[in-house]
Amino acid sequence: MRDILTITLNPAVDFSTAASFVSAGPKLRCARPRTDPGGGGINVSRAIRILGGDSRCFVALAGHTGDRLLDMLLDEGIQCLTFKGPGETRQSLAVTDQSTGAQYRFVLPGPDWAQHEADAMLTRVSDLLHPGGIVVLSGSLPPGIPEDFLADLCEAVDRSGGQLLADLSGAPLVRLANDPSVTTHILRMDQHEAETLNGAPLPTRADTAVFARALARRNAAHLVIIARGAEGSVLASAEATLHVAPAKVPVQSKVGAGDSFVGAFSLALAQDAPLPYAMQRGTAAAAAAVMTEATELCRAEDVDRLTPGCQITHLTGSFD
């Protein structure tokens, strides 16, 4: 299996709980909280572990919260490669309103990084790259990370002969989508992010496929994946597009679906699976994740059971 290195620069300790209702004003009596390690790359590594694979988890940690987060990851058997970040590792809170089932997610900002800290981090990451490996950059980037970080990381991964999968949002996603000088191998986003980039709705999977292929053709990435929620995901290269639809499953919580997708997809790629099958595994993992409560990720038995039912439709061209 090819090496998988996940990168999480803005991790969090995630707290999740529930209240009988959520309303401004009165004290809200909550259920006993659940605590989980949080952050895109961390959750990708956790999903890979759940599915029986291995990855190396590079994570920037700081302060007492960082120490607590590291202990949780080690308890789960995650192979951690730590970097001392600035300030204090952040926390986040998710509260479910039991009267409606709605979930409210409060995400705090991470600490500010200085230029020298970002430079030292990039040097460390570059030293950790394995030839031909898969590198997953997932989650938010902390304040202060310089604008040229993405270009420098792409270049470092290219030099190693590896493939970079970026699952970002906000300004970093806009940079990757619109700057042809910064090209990652795989760029993933959700439907809302795609529509924001497009400046208009993408109501059908065909619309999403056209937009995704346009991104690939203008060198945003070699492969573009756009998640359409319960409809599954679209994969596009400059020449071909396909769509994978999940089986219908009961929804408990949508938290962790995207990270579960990336974990299963990356693991399949690392095992040299064909792209359509990797998309099936990712789609099955995302569906499995929404079946679990709170911040829990996918379960391996659910992913295995759901994979054959994830329907592949080749829209244009072929990845086979």
C-alpha cells in the first residue's frame, strides 16, 4: 500500500451534546457531552484506521488542549507526527435540539501563526513525504498561514512524486480553484462551495459535472470531486465525468460524512483501486457516517455492506 500522510493544521477538541430545546435566554440543561478529536485530516486518519488501513497523521498541537487531543489520538491507535503550533489548540461545540433534531455547531478560530512558524512547519512536512505517497490536506487553515503555503506544498509533493488531495474551504479553496499556477492532484468540495465558486446554483448532477470538468480543464486540479449531499458525488477530469449515488440510509447526523468519504477514497487509491471503485468506497463511507450519531465517523461493516449498492454512472468519457 502507498503511504498516506494527512495534514491537520487547525485541529480541535470537539464537544457534542444535546438539549431538550435550544433557545436564547434560559439556561439550557444539556446531556453529558461526548468528546472527540477534531479536524479534517485527523478525521481522515481516523476513518482510514476504522476501515483497516494505516496512515500517518501530521498535526499541529499547542497547550493543554493539544496535549489532551494527542492523548485521544494515541488511544485510538493513530500514528501521530506532531508539530508545536502557536497559542492553544482550539475547541468546538455541537448541540442537538432534541425537539427538532436540528444541530447547532459552534466552531472557534484557531491561534494565529507567524511566518517563521509556517516556514518551519512546511520544512517538517517536506521532510516527512514518502516517494509516491498520497498527501491529504483537509480542514481549515489557521489564521496567519501565508498565501504561498499552498503553492509551496503542491511543489513539495510534486517533487516527491506524490499526489496531493486538498479538501479545503474559504479563501484557500478559492485560490486553488482560480490560480492555475497552484495545481493539486485532487480537489474536493461540497455542493455549497461549488455553487459559491460558480456564482450560480448547480441544480443537477449534470450541471455539477460540467462545472467540475471546467475546473479540471483550467488546471485547478487533475481530478475534481464535488459532493452533492444525499445524491452522492461527481468526479471529473479534463476528459471524463462520472457520478456515484449512495443507497438510501437513515440520517442521524451529517457530521463526519465528508471526512469519511476522503478517508475511504484515499485508502482505496493507496491500495491501487480503480477510480470508480475508490469513488464507490468514499460514497459508501459518507452514507455510513450519516447513520451514526453526533461526531462518530463511519463503521467498517456499514461501508462494506453499502459499497456494492453505490451506483456508478459514467456521464462523459471513462476512467476505466
